[in-house]
Amino acid sequence: MSQSTLPRETNTRAGIFWMMMTMLMFVCMDTCAKLMVQIYPTMQVVWARYFFQVLILLIVLAPKLTSLVKTASLKFQLLRSMFLLGATLCFFTGLGTVQLAEASSIMYTAPLLVTALAPFILKEKVGFRRWISIVIGFVGAMVIIRPGHGPLGAGAFWILGAATCYAFYQLSTRALSHQDSPLTTLFYSALLGCAIMTAVVPFHFEMPDLWGWFVMFLAGLFGTIGHYCMIQAFTNAEASAVSPYTYSNLIWATLIGFILFGDVPDVWTYVGAIIIIASGLYIMHRENIKSKT
């Protein structure tokens, strides 16, 4: 192996590690949320997730705060942050009745939605084979949800709504990727959610005990660390190399869901997840081919 290729391999391995840590942190955040929405109002849990993330960022990034608030596209940052807030609201609502592994599986439809929406929003061309993969992926989602037959109920459709919001969030992130630094984008993502939920939470607030405050703080901490890990993943390696490892969150969600809640997803959850993951990986493969032509 030549000296020129060694750093790239090392960086790719680091990128994969950081992406898997990203997924673990996000599942830990979701776990905290699932614990809390069974006790406290969902709006309060969403507020805590953003409030503590902003608090942590203000402490850690205080020396850079002046430069962080400077953005080339404030309206776009705010719109992107609204999509992330919508995804969080829908996801935390769905977690009240949906297992972690099932929620993670349904969220895998977000990349499929990104591909489906890209021609209309980013004017990107999507070929016939990728459209077929999108359709197959949504068949996988319906296998998990099983409308009218499965036990998931309305919670699954809240998760599907979260996936839709998250797809718009990812599309707006693409559009912003060359305008602002990742830390600026991270700061605005948390700031708007905190501001809106701080205005809403007085109408949906129950005083937590010490344990409740601690778990809500952990939700914000895990969310902050997760976004930091994601920045590191894409800094160390190309997106095409690390994106497939986002599917590792199904492993974390299954393990943590079983340990903490005794949840064992049924076979249809895994069948649907395999269909969605296979569709997503094929779309990534086709996009890689297209980018090289």
C-alpha cells in the first residue's frame, strides 16, 4: 500500500466509527425520550431535548459564539430548523406507543423520500431503477406498519411523519452544505427548536423530579454528542463510505429496547426493515455510479 492511500483508509475507518457512534448517541437520545414521554407531556420532553442542547452548545462553543451566529442564509437556516423540530415532535409522539426498533425501521424511509423529492426540490434527475427502489422501500414500510392489521396503530404514522420532516431537513441541509459551517448549522438547529418550545412548554409542563431532570438533560447531551459525531464522520470520510452505516441504529435500537423495555420486534419488523435497507443501499449504489459518470 502506498503512502498516499494510507491516510485515506485510516480516515474512512475513522468516519465509519464516528457514524456508528452517531447512531448509538441518537438511539440513546430516543431512549431517554421514550422513558420521559410515558411520564411527562411530549411537548415538555421535546423542549428539554432542545433546551439542554442549546445550553451545552453555549457552554462549549462560547468563545466561537460571535462567528457561529453569522450565517449566509438565515431564512434557510430557520426553515431547515423547523423541519428538524417537526421531525422531533412527530418522532417523540410516536415513541409513546412504538418500539425503538420499529421506529428506527420506519425512519429508514427518510433517505427514500429524499431521493423521491430531490427532482422536485433540487432539480436532480432520478432514474427509473431508483424510482422502483423507492416504491419497494415503501412497500417495506407498509410491511412494518400493516395498516388495519398490525399493533402499531397511529404511532407508526407519527414516525412516518417524522421521516417525512427529516427528509425535508436533509434536503435543506444539502442546499446549505456549501453556505455555512457545520457548527453554525448545528447551533441554529438547536436554537430555533429551543425558542419555539420555550414559548409552548408553559402550557404543557409538569415539574419533573430529580431523575426526570437528569434523563431530560441526557436527551440533550446525547443529541449534542450525536451531531458532533456526525460532523466528525463526514469530516473524516466521504458520505458514500459512511452513509450505509446509518443502518447500524437498528442494532442499537434492538439491543437497548430489549434491555430497558423488554421489547422484541416481531418478524415483520425485520422483514420490512430488510426491504427498506436493501432499497436504500441500492439507491446509494446508483447515486455513486451516477456521480462517477
